[in-house]
Amino acid sequence: MADAYSPPEITILILGDPEVGKSTFISRLTLGAHSRGEDSLPPYSLPALHDLDQPFKFNVSLYARPYTLHIYDTASPTHYTLLRPSFIILAYDISRRSTLNSLRTTWRELLNTHFNYDESLPVMVLGLKRDLRREWTEEEKRGGLGDGKGRGESVMPQEGLLVAQEMLCDRYAECSAVTGELCREVLEDVARTAAKTTTEKGAKSQGANCIMM
């Protein structure tokens, strides 16, 4: 437990299917709030992270005080179901509709089974690989391709938001860790939400409202 002079330590867990971009997103966070425009790739390589180094530690400052974030993902040496995070991020790949559907099934069941110890636990749905989103073709819109329901493989923002609302999550956001698009905004919102978990009111949204960044 932190004393009066130590920054509060907050555990954040990022869940989601394999290869949705969780590690790349965490790697981007190591660069802080610096990001490039959405039309150009960064002129550098993202830092290589090693699973055995989890949790990844980030020091942030908000509301005139410091905080330490400890971020884990599903490749953590300590099995993620044994953790007791203060904030959970459910990540999916915007270019693969199946990974969003998986949030409704696999990951929602996991939340209800292993992380139901705190009703005030905030949950964010985060769409990754935003740069890979493709507009649906006319044939996909007619149901001839894609999922056969008039939707393409790529997930549109309103669809991700609807799933987050359906799951009674607190926030919905999207970004591209490769290009840096919206990463600064997501990092700031993650930090604000994490900081609020240390307050008396907590970070859980009132009612069933889901905030879209």
C-alpha cells in the first residue's frame, strides 16, 4: 500500500483474442503522449517488449499528483485470471469482426466468472488496428460477402460502441498503435480512468452509459 508520499499503484489488465494488437498498443504507450499524424508511419520502430517483463510500468501525472500504472495482458507470466485489476480493457481488432464478437462471448463470460469481485470495476472496449479499417463494398452491404448480414469484415465505430453498451462497459475508444492515430487521446483517457479508481466515487460510469471517445 502506498504511503502519503508514494504514488498510488494501479493495476490495468488488457484482455482480448490473440493477435488483436495488445502488445503493440502497450509498446506504443511506452512512447508517452507523442504520436504522429494518421497518414504517416512513425520514423522509428516501436520498442520491443518481453512478456516476462510484465507488468509494464508507467509513471503518469494527473490532477497535480503522480500515479504508477502496472499494465498486464494475457501473456503475463502470472496467469491473468489470478490478477485483481482496478481497470480492465477489452481489446479487439477493427479489421477482424470475429474478435469483436468474441468480446460478447468468451471475454464477457470471463469477466463475469473471474472479475466479478468489484461492482465498481471500470471496463473499456478498445478497437485496435484502426488504420486497417476498410469501407464495406456494395456486395458486402447487400450480404453477398463478409458475414452475410450486410456487413463487411471491418467493424465500424458505431458497431463497436453498441457492443460496449450491450456489455454495460464504461468507455469505448479506437486507435492505431502503428500510426499513432488517437493513441494520445486513448492514453490520456486510460490514465484518467485509472486515476479515478483511487477516488471515493471510483471510475465506474453511472447507470449503463458508455462514453465514446
